[in-house]
Amino acid sequence: MAVEAVIWDFGGVFTSSPFEAFARYEQEKGAPKDIIRRVNATNHHDNAWALFERNEIDAARFDQLFLEESTALGFPIPGRDVLPLLAGRVRPRMVEALKICKQHFKVGCITNNMVSSHSPGDRAASRSTSTFGEIMPLFDAILESSKAGVRKPDPKIYQMMCELLAVEPAACVYLDDLGVNCKPAAQLGMRAIKVVDVDQTLAELADATGLSFPTEEPAGA
């Protein structure tokens, strides 16, 4: 089936991965390597991270639960320390790729976020930053876990996006920096691209869509 839509994750795709910030924090605090990721991966449907991304708890409760979960894994980390680590640096070539895709296909964004901290569509900081303000209006549809009440990798949120865009999954390309989120997209019939770095991603996206994307950073980036 011909491509009709390209669906994007936000953090780790249009911005650098928060995993880099997690690693710096762990090193600075003397914490075990990758403990933040292990906390997030443990009981991943119902842990503090999942509850917060579905907007089922507030920031204070997330702070407490994340501390309990990290302590259980061997090193106490307050949830309030984790939230500032989520913001990343914008990747200008990915933004240009989105603009190119929009000229040919429908484009959507599915993002797991936290309404109190990491909502690229709503945060005052995002709205006041020209680059973020440039990105979000480009999408034909946006699904935020904190508003939808469902989060990746639940297949329902991918199906919801297909309904919003009025496309079949087999007509979609999906990009995400997490393999666990790419898997359900692929199972639904989407062409899933795991974002490892910009060059690899744009090469795979070009192969999937037949489009050409920038090989250098845009002027002024």
C-alpha cells in the first residue's frame, strides 16, 4: 500500500534523547548506570512513569512513587529530579524532514508526555520557544498520552491516530526512538523506523517514502 501518512514520536526524534541527560545525572549522583531507565521499564504499564503519562497522578505523587520505585531497585532518586531531564536539544534536520513530508503526506504526532512537565503542545516554555512553536502546528493531528488517557505501546493510541488521519495502518510510516513503541506499530502493519541517529533515520525514511531529505544542517541552525 502506498504511503499516505508519516507519524512521529516527539522526544528523542525531534529532540536529542533524554537518555543522554539520564546518564549525566546518574554519573553526577554516583547512581548505578541506567537505573532511571530500569525504573521506567519495571512494571511499565502501571509504574509511576506510566501513571503520570496517562495523567492519573499529579507531580507530587509521581515524585513520591518514583522515589519508592528507584529505592527498591537500589538507589533513591526523587521523581522531581527526573522531570527536568526530559527536555532535549532540537534536531533541525528532523524538523526539515517533517516539513518535506507534510508537502506529500498527512503527518501526525503521538507523544507520551506529562501534562505537568513534558507536553510539547502545551508547555509555556515550548510555546515561547520559536523552534517548538514551529514544529507543533505542522502536524495534522497530535495525540498526547496525558490528554488521551492511553500511552504507547498500547496499540489503541496508534489506532486512534489512524482514525484521526483517516488512513489505514498499512499506509503509515511510524518513527520512534524506542523499540518497544515501534513494535506495536509494526504489528498493526505500519512501516516502523527506530530512531537511532539522524543520518540513519532520514536514510530509512527516504527509503520508505521515496523522498529526499537534507544531508546537512539548515542554514542558521
